[in-house]
Amino acid sequence: MPKPMAQTDTLPAGARARSRKAASVSAPAMQAWLSVVRTYHLCDAVMTQRLAGLGLRLPEHEVLVNLLTTPGMSQQQLAQRCFVAKSGVSMLVSRLVAQGWLQREADALDARVWRLSLTPEGEALATQARQIQAEVVSAMTSASSAAELQALSAAMGQAGQALEAMLA
């Protein structure tokens, strides 16, 4: 009777190599990753709590602040910036238009494209939301020097490039 194969023996050679590499992540690398994840979740929780006082959720905040800084974006550009599917942005934009915070205008060169901008009420709300974001960022970074923040930015840039390469 043949001997049963170990679970890893059923994987192709490339998958076994990736599995061993993933299992051999250094303790400092794993600790750094967990630190980033924990901080992300804490930031999300704080932003959610603070934005609730304005009657906003995080996705609405992202849309409003992006349009505050870059008015006239298309829904597709907004979806890319917010890391959301176009259909998700479309539903969110429709809600924000109904709230009276956004307006859509057909693009002058391509009637298939909608250009988005804030209404005066939306701009006032986005300004308040951006202030909350600035307070959170300030609290997060207040104990770090400019050099530490530059190093962190560079490290996250490199991590982002590695992840983008994995998506390609």
C-alpha cells in the first residue's frame, strides 16, 4: 500500500516555495505588519467615531474630501482614488446628490462622463470632515520627527510598490 502524501506534496513546486517563503517571514517583518494593520484599524475607528458627529460615514468622507481637493473628477477617477468599484461609487454619488452635497454635470467633451462637484453645503461639510482628518493625522504623527515621518513614508511607498507588483 502506498504511503499517504503529505499536504505540501500535493502542491506544485512553485506553490510549495511560496508557502515556505510565507512561513519564514521574520519576526520583525510580522511585527511591523501587525503594527500597520492595528494602526489602520484604530485610525478607521477614530475617524468613524469623529465623522459620526457630522452625520458622515468614511466612504462619504472620502468622496467629499477628494472632491474638495480635486473638483470636477469623473466618477471613474473618484472610484480609482477611493479604491472602490465604479458601481459602489455610483450608488454613493447618487446618495450624496440626493443629500444635496454633490452635483453631477455632463462633461463638455464627452456626454457619457459625469463631472462631480460639491454644492456649497457639501463644501462646508467636506471642510469640516477634512479638519477632523487633519486632527487625527496630527495626533498620529505628533510624537514623530520629520525624519521619522519621511522614513515611514518611504517604507510605506516601497511596501505599496511591492503590493502593486503582486497585483500586476
